[in-house]
Amino acid sequence: MSTKILLIVAHAPSPNTQKLAQAAYDGANHPDIDINVILKSPQDTQPEDVLAADALLLGTTENLSYMAGLTKDFFDRCYYPVLEEKQGMPFAVYIRAGHDGTGTKRAMDTIITGLRWNQIQDTLILQGEWQDSFFEQVEALAMTLAAGVEAGIY
């Protein structure tokens, strides 16, 4: 049996969001979890990456009450090539929102519903002023997704 793949697609335009992406990577790479973790930026992620993955964790920023443009570009490029092949794929998302994140969440929910992916946990919205606890929250989300995929729960 081959090792399962968790693809993390993280839009990380700032030092703090880069640290969030690293926290996701570190959480999914917990030593007790045997899973192959791949971290990519939205612009570097191709449909083939999604097709090869067993699960996907997406991190985006809130930009003008919507997902980041590069995150939207990822969906624009990958939506139809993966639509039929990846239905039911385990998925989780975190949003770094300076405001409330509801517009970004709504847009993400619409796309994920269309893709028919299996969102394994409520969207994690890291809202308001920066808090160092955001790192632990993202790390825990990634660890939960990775452990569930490895165990065959999702």
C-alpha cells in the first residue's frame, strides 16, 4: 500500500502567513503520522498535483472580503480538470482574515460544494489582530486532516 499524499496549498504573502503555511506542514508531518506532505503555493499548484493527492488543505488570506486572487486562480485552473476525479476528497481550509472572513468562507463553500469535496472540519477563520495562537490552530487542523487520511477515516 502506497503512502497517502496530503497536498497543502497555501497563499502566504507575508512573514506571518508563511509561518502559518509552515505550521500546517509541521502539523501534517507529525512523527506519528505516516503520510507524504507536499506544500505548494496556489500559483505553483497544477491540476496534476490535486489529482495525485488523497486530501487537500487550503490556506488563503481574505482580500477585499474575498479569497486571495491567487487562490481563486488555483480554483480557476484546477476546477474542471479535477471535478470528476476527486469527488469526495477530504478537504480542510483556513482563512487569515483581517476582518470577519465571512465573504471568503462563503465563496470557498460555493466552490467546494461544486467540487463535491468532503470538508472534514468547519472552516478555520483566523480573524482580527494577529495572534500567535493561530499557529497552533493551523497545526492542529493539518494534523487532524493528516491523521484521518492516514487512518482511512476520510
